[in-house]
Amino acid sequence: GCEVEEQKADLKGYDGTILKNTNIIASMPKRGTDETRIMICAHWDSRPWADNDPDSANWHKPVMAANDGASGVAVMLELARLLQHNDSLPVSIDFVCFDAEDWGVPQWSDAADDGDSWALGAQHWAKNYAASGSNKYRYAILLDMVGGQGARFYHEGFSLQHAGRLVDRIWSAASAAGYSSFFPMEAGGYVTDDHIPVNEVAHVPCVDIINHYPDCQQSSFGPTWHTVSDDMQHIDKNTLKAVGQTLLQVVFNDFHVRRVIRNYLPSDEESEHCATLLQWDNIYYQPPTDSYVDRKPTVRIGLVQWQMRPYASVDDLFEQVEFFVDSVSDYKSDFILFPEYFNAPLMARFNDLGEAQSIRMMAQYTDEIRDRFRELAISY
């Protein structure tokens, strides 16, 4: 459902190599009455050299770029898939893939590195956007290295400098979505990345969601950064999900300009006497209903990591069960999921029987267990 544009250009690498750059811009159909859009972006090129690999024999080998490149594009593709048929999406989105981000000066080169050899595709896009005089983008979010094992996303320095409020929004959205452990409310370092020309040349507030490993000796970007080990074996689907769910929280829970109210503040010369009417779409709002059963657009499920232990009776078993029910109830969960055979220790009473017969005997507790769960569901 996106309209796709290719932005081609011949760009010069740090060593004079001419790079056939292609930025890809995929625009979703317009949503609502707001003329502005938001941009979600990532780089889709890969590092030509594994110049940070522990083995110097690999320094001139190309990087597979499963994390440093492909992970950001993967999140964008999944977002586009999820959003293409969603009529409730309140904003219009462009997905932008920048080329030639990772052609920066390699560590084995004697060339000087002033930072301009990186993010070449984003630099080209930003110059063209600025020259066009367009102001269609309200803000942008850059995804870089968002799939690594053990990844955490700290506040990136230039993002705080240029788009501090957007940083607060994104990290608050992560917390609301249940991913605060992936998005600690702590400052990371300053990173040379595609968001710099987007902020400084295009003047679009842009936040870089990028992994930061403060305790990694090999690199603060993680142990696989610019190495031959940046492959699918080092990708964690839970990290990808945390970033994707956070972005969904951001785009569905936002303020949108509806109209300008003229002559609202006669004494305010700076606003030319105007005010702006904003609409906030609360994704958790549920219209009142007379139905006995409420239909919820979102549900929260508590998953139990169960520790097997001896139980002398069903009472002992449900003492442990109620502990977990009480815990997930505090988090306002709608469901709680126990593992299969969580009641297996009750078979201990039938140790004198064979395995098959012991399992059959355990079935005698089914009605009582079901009734007790029903009582807990009502009481909590």
C-alpha cells in the first residue's frame, strides 16, 4: 500500500570511491486531515569491512550486518505490514531506507575521520529535503542496531540535544508498553549516525534508537559491531519486538493538529492571536457499552515460571497458585497462564502405581482445580 520512490545519486566515499547510492522512500497513504507526516528510518547498506573484528585476518571482509543495518529495516517492514490495513492509524508515515551510512573511514586506514565520511545517503537526503523548502515531517525516528542480544537503548546525546521532548515520549511509550528494561531512563554516548544530517541539515527533529553496551570492552555498540559475527545467530527476536511495540505505542498514542482557532488570544502577538486545537487519540479508551461482556482492544497476560516442588494436597498446590494470581493481579492482568502439568507433583500420592495409572488417578482432581481457579478469577 506504499508509494515507493528511489532517490539515486553518485556519492564519493572517504577514499574517492564513487558509490552508487540509492535511498528508498516508501510513503503510506494519507491518514486523517493532518497534512504533516512522521518519518521512520534506518540504513539498509552493510559495512564493507569488519574492521573491528578481534581477528585482524577478517578486517577486510564484509559484514553480514544482521544487526547493524538489517534489524532496523526488519522492524520497519513489520510495522508497514501491521499498519497497511489499520483504519485507526491517526498519522501518515514515511519509511526511509538510507544508503551508504556505513562507508565511514575504517580503523585500519590512515585517512583522517572528521565524521563526514559516515551517513552519506542521509546527508544527500537532508540536503535535498532542505532545498525543497518542505516542512511535511513533524519528527523522525531512526532505528540502528535494534536486534542485538542483550541490547539496551539509552538516551543518545545528539537526540537529547535536538529532540529532547521526543526522546521523553519514546521512552515513556516503551515503559507504557512494558519494555522499560530495554529502554532505561539513562544517558548514553553521542553517536555519529544518520540522525545528525536529519536534525542539523533537514531540521527535522530526529531521535536515534541505537543500542548501547556500557560494559562491553570490544565496543559500546556491542560485541558484534563491525565484525564477521554480526549474523542471525546473534539476533534476539525479543529485542526486535520491544522496539517494534514501542513504535506502535508512539504512533497510535499521539497529539494531532485538527485546526487553528483564530482570534483566540487577542493580546498574544507572537501567536498572531491564534490557538491550535489538538486531538489526542487514547488507544486504551473503551466506549461505554451496555453489553454484559466488555470487548477490550488490548489484553495483558501474566506468564508463570513455575517451580516444581512436592505438594501434600491440593491446598498446598493452590497456596502457590494464589501467590502468582495475586502478583499478576497487581499488574492488572486479564489472564494468567500456567505451564502444562503444573499439578504433576500431585501424582506423588500414587507412587505405588504405574506411570499411566498415576496420570489417570491425577484426573480425579480436575473438577476441584477448575472450581478453585473459577473462585480465584472472581475474587481477583
